[in-house]
Amino acid sequence: MAHVNENYGKLPGSYLFSEIARRTAAFAAKHPDADLIRMGIGDVTRPLAPAVIEAMHRAVDDLAAAETFRGYGPEQGYAFLREAIAQDDFAARGVSVDADEIFISDGAKSDCGNIGDIFSVDNVIAVCDPVYPVYVDANAMAGRAGDYDEASQRWENIVYMPTTAENGFCPALPEVPVDIIYLCSPNNPTGTVLTRDQLQAWVDYANECGAVIMFDAAYERFIVDADVPHSIYEVPGAETCAIEFRSFSKTAGFTGARCGYTVVPRALVRGGASLRDMWNRRQCTKFNGASYVIQRGAEAIYTPEGAHQVDEAIAYYRANARLIKEGLEAAGYTVYGAVNSPYIWCKTPEGMGSWEFFDRLLNEAAIITTPGAGFGPAGEGYVRLTAFGERADAERAMERIRALG
Ligand SMILES: *Cc1c(COP(=O)(O)O)cnc(C)c1O
């Protein structure tokens, strides 16, 4: 008889988005004419850049003729894309990353989840709290989390690092030994960033104790502040302790098209093994490469025309974020994030819980947000708003919030 992976049975239900949907449906049933504004979505809404679309069309035509047809591509991704990435995302920032340290994939979520394949089950995992849930659940599925405790909403073997206004949204170095540390900057859900100095402390810590940092840079293109690194490899020493995940989803509108990449430096060695070679082996065995058409589309982001068009979409979201931040502040709220990120992390009014504030915005302003508590216990007391919607909706939402008083 087949035995299932019993770790799946320990996973708590994905309560957050189903509960938001339930409360929203209940409100809509009671107020069928209500004009709901959705500010909870973590998905882009602007179309793909014209240069990307044209490149994808040309790639489809390549597949239509015997002379230009492509079958299986390299598991690591095509050289044309890896070399463009090495040049524009790294060399142009003074960082040396070789094309053969770059692995193209169908997105960062898969890579963040799959990277665990090359690590043993007994590693101690550290995550920020609040956190992007994929890091936690993927490790729980692999058996690295132990049992889930409903009361504390925590896994017994995971080390949680509170990341709140009290510590400036920079987690303190753990007091117990940890082996694998997940960091995300610009952060989902808080919209805050880690500066060069803050990241340097983490890199030094990891190199000292042999830990590995999983650095999620999915929102890299939103960075405007000069002291915030776009890549962890801008920080000296990172090449011997960090793996970096990148995604074209939020930065270039690829949430539906699907493409991202992971960097595993050759200098990253643990237990005598090259993590780059292990990841290469893992990908060659379990992955047959991202689509040729999509990789051609991603390559177009690195043309001057494509880069300019992608930056226009980012500027649109950035202006929304600013409008939301200023609107909330004008209404008397304390907000974080929004500057280097499409996320606005809003403190609830004095003493009000995340869900209570969510309900208030839903019932009194018909605005849907995401309760911070859904991202971890330390997210209690905040809600997340996103800048990924339409400008007009952001404007109307802020008018309603102002009217609420
Ligand atoms: C959206 C997101 C990703 C990207 O996932 P894709 O699979 O590339 O779409 C990765 N990390 C974080 C923190 C995200 O919010």
C-alpha cells in the first residue's frame, strides 16, 4: 500500500483568502449595489509591455517553421536570456554573476518551494513574521517544521523573527542556531526594505555560522532608495552564503506568462558540496526548462525599449502606492512600505485587530484589504493594501477612507 506524506496532514487550512472571500460575499449579498474596491490583490493588472508581446509573437512564428523550430531547450534556460540577465541585472550594478549561475524557471514560487530538495530535512529554518506563506508551507511539507500549534499559530521547529514597526521591520539575528534563513526585500507583505548595512549584518552572520540565506527579490524593480541593494550579491560576502530568487511577475507583469530565475553562486559550498551543481542536477532531473516563447518575451525586457515600457508600468503602480500612502496618512493612519514597494502596510487604529479593521473598511467603505494577521502572528494590528489596481479605484478608495474619519 502506498503511504502518503503525512506532513501534508499537519498543514492548517489556507484560512486567509477563503475567509476574506467569505466575508466579502456576505457583504455583497447584503449590499448588492455596493461598489466594491479590491485593494487586497497581490496580482498585477497592467498588460504586458508591447516589446514583450512582439517578441513572444516572433517566437511563436519561430515554432511554426522547420528551420527555426525549437524543441526542448536547456534545462537551465536559454543562453540569450541568462546572458542578458547577467549583464543588465548584475554586471550593470557592479556585481559579477555568471550566466551559468543563473537558472531560468517558471517563477519564483516554484523555486522558493523546490530549493528545499537540495537541503536535508534536519535544517532549522528561520522566517520573518509576518511572512510570504510559501517558505513556511514548503518546509512543513518537507518535514522541517514539526507540528503546527493552533494556539500560537506557529510550527514547533520553525524560528520566527518578528518584523514590526518596533524593530524598524529589520528582524534581529536569531538567538538560537539556525541553518536556513528566508529574507524578502522589498518585503511582501510589509512593503519595507532591508538596507545595505542591515543585509551586511545578515551576510556576515550566515558566513560565520555556515547558514544559507534564501533571498527573495521578487519586487526588486520597485526600489528607489539608493541604500537598498537590488541584489544580495551587492553585499560583500553574499556569494558564499546566499541564493537569490527573482521573478518577472511583479516587475514585468508576468504573473500569467510565468517566468523567473534563481541565482546559485559557484562559491556557495556546504558540506563539501557545490549548491550550484546540486541545484543544476535537481533542475535537470525534475524540470525541462521554461517555455521558449516566454523566455523570448522575458529577453525583451532587457532591450532599451522593453525596459522603458516595463518601467512605465512600475511608475503607474508606484504612483498608486504614493497616492494610497498619502491618502491614508491624511486620514490619520500610520503606514509603512509603499516607497520601494507596491504594498502599503497600514497600522490599525488604536487597539483594533486586523480582522476588525478589515471588517470596518469592508462594511463602511466597501474596500477589500488583507488582514496582516493572515501573514503571521506579528502581522496582527496591520492590514495590507496593494497598489496593483486602477488609479481611479485608488483615488475613490482614499476619498471613502477620508470620509470615514
Ligand atoms: C509574487 C511573489 C513571488 C513571485 O512568484 P512567481 O511564482 O514568480 O509569480 C515570489 N515571492 C514573493 C514574496 C511574492 O510576493
